[in-house]
Amino acid sequence: MHKFTKIIASIGPKCEDKKTLTKMIEAGIDLCRLNFSHDTGKVQGKKIDLIRNISEKLNVPIGIIIDLQGPKHRIGDFKTEDKYPLKIGQKFIFDSASKLGDSTRVQLPDSDVLNSLKAGDRILLNDGKIEMVVDSASPGKVETRVLRGTEIWSRRGFNLPDTEISTSVLTEKDKKDLEYALTKNPDWVAISFVQKPEDIAEVRDFIVARTSHPVKIIAKIERPNAVERITEIASVADGIMIARGDLAVEVPFEKMPAISRHIIRECRKMNKPVIMATQMLGSMVNSEFPTRAEITDVANTAYLRADSAMTSEETTIGVNPVNVIETMSKILEYADYDVIANPYEWSRVENIPENDWSRSVASMAYLNKASAIVVFARDIDIATQISCRKPEIPIIAVCRERLIANQLCLIRGVAPIYDEDLFAKKDAFNSARLFGVNCGKLVIVDEDKISLRTLD
């Protein structure tokens, strides 16, 4: 049994040594995520080198995602390290003054943020545990009223679900981190707190100006205005991450499942891969076993036909990162098998033209009961588009470049093979055998040519 849904593992202190990382890759990792909110520069560069080294040694393509911190906002410092009490209904001021805060006010250091706030906007602090609403706004100052929360203290992060911030999606830290990361030739770059399609264009221009390496861009959906513009954002990004951590703070929690389904539908129509992220197996930070709810959550990633499931703290600081990947692999393998054995109508996306060529490939495979689809991949586009039709057989992508194989590690149901000789000879049969397909019919796709052949 092969899993169709891919696994992205966040790499941190508990899994960045060669022995542990090798075991995790053998257990089912398809891509590694490096979070530049924490280690940056040469520290992350050493991790990239280690991942590449293990990938070559095992002869297994492994994609690398660079995840930039983005404009993560925090309030300023208070006069003491104590927690200051809050009362429901009390007034509280955020301003640009550099003096230390007290029980009535504190600095909001980002002038772009402060000047973007308007009456009626909500401010959510400390992962939504504190909620305030802006009663009045003037240059360099907003007066708010406390709706929820009992105490506040220094350097709390905050979210602004009702505010579009007039600022660059790339902070100065992000620019330095990305400039260095590009020297290591990552496969994907994830952009935090995307609000609009222009944010993707800004990052792409930054990348193109610094490297000819064709890095792919993932837009992290963490804000309500990004959900509202998901079609526009997905049309210019190369992939989408449903970043449920910050998103679930900014939108009502009961809407999260429906929002996830909506994003997956829209991306599938546009042939864009989708990552499901945050707290997939959160209890396994401290436990050897997932909760029943987490098992269902991971399985739903497969049932919804998302491309990848992603770990966060479970692997970076968890007690047993290898066990996390083994557990996720088991859940996804069984759920993927269940999807194939019991397909359901929701998975069928409307508005795909009858003459769409990728639909024709999937239909040919289904009607002829093919064992696999073999694609000779010059880039990731053809295999990705076929994957978005969700055929229930593996898509074996033979790549002439390691980069293409690494990038295809993200795409559901695609088994990338980096082999220049197989690609040059257009050897579909031996490519299928490498993946374990030894008999049956193959649908073979080479650029605009589609053929059906029998493997004996």
C-alpha cells in the first residue's frame, strides 16, 4: 500500500541530527519545512545541506520548504515583567510613544499597523485570549475597549482580523533570510500573512532578481481577507497552505472546516496544490499516541484530497519525532486506501471542461483500469494538473532534473523518480517497475502525447 497524501515535517531541535532525520525520511517524510521564524542564516543552511545529503544517499527525492516569518506583530514592553489586569469594558490605548506601558496604555511599534486601524476593528492578542475593539483612531494612537481577557503583559503577539495592513509582506528580516536561503536553492518558499495577489508578485520579483533557480511560492492563508481573495491569490501562487494556527484566531473557529473545504475546492479548479497545516498531531508533542480526534483530522486531509499534511511542534520539539511520522504515515495510507475503495461525490469538482486534457488522461486511466500513469516531467505542471483530477492510481513522474523531482514531492499521488537515463529513453515500463508496478496497463504522458500500453 502506498500513501497518496504527502507528509511535510517541520525540522527543529529534536530531529535535526542525521540519524533521526534519516529515520523520519524512511518512515514517510516527503518534504522538510525549515521555519525561519526561529533559526536563520547558516544554521538553516546546514540543515539544508544535511537533508540534501540524506536524500542523495537514500536515492529518495525530498523537497525543502523555506518558511519565512512574515510581518508577525507584537505590542511593546511594560514597566515591569508583571501581568497587568484587564477588566471587561475598560479603555486601553495603543500608541506610538516609546515609553514603557502601564495599566492604561502600551506602545504599538509598527506605524503601518497603527495607522491602518480604524473604528470598529478588532485587536486579538495572545492567540485570541484577549479581544479589544477600536473605539476611535487618530494619527499615532487608537483607543480601544476590552471585550475579553483578564491580563496583559509585554511583547504579546496580536492579530487584526478586520484590518488590511498597508505594508510589505516581506519584512527586513525576511529579505535577509530569503536572500541567504536562495543561495542554497530551496524547492519551495512559503510566504506568511499573505493578504492579496500583489504580495505574491512582490516575492516573485524579489526571487527572480536574485536567482535563476525556479523556486516555487506557497501562499500561507492566515487572514480572513486572504480567504475572501483565495481565487486571486491561488491564481498567482504555486501552492496554498491552510495555516490553521493564526487563521483560527482571526476567523470564528466553527467556520474552519468549511473554509478549508472551500480553499481546497478553489485550488483544485486551478490545479494548485494545497497543504493542511497546524496541530495535526499536536498531543504527540508530549505523548507517544495521538488523540482520536487527531487521527480523524489527519485522515480528513486524505478524504478532502489535500496534497499534503504538515507537522509543526510534533516533530520540532516532540518527544518522538520518528513515531510522529510513522503514525501519520499509517493514518494517511489507510485513509488513502479508503478513498480509493470508497470514492464519494464531493471529491468531484464542477466546472472542469469536458475537453480538459488532464481530465481525459484520468478518464483514460479509469476506463482502461490502468495500474499507473507515467509522466515524463520537464516541469511540475503536467503531473500537478493530472493530480488535481484525483485519479485513484499512482502518477509516476520521471524527471530529468532533481529539482523537478523535489518539487513534485508536494503533489498528491505523484511518485517522482529522478533518473536522466530513464527520461532520455522514455522508458515507461522500467519506471513503473521501479515504483513496484509490474503488470497491467499504463497511461503514458510525454508533453502533448498520450498513449496506452500494457506492461507484462
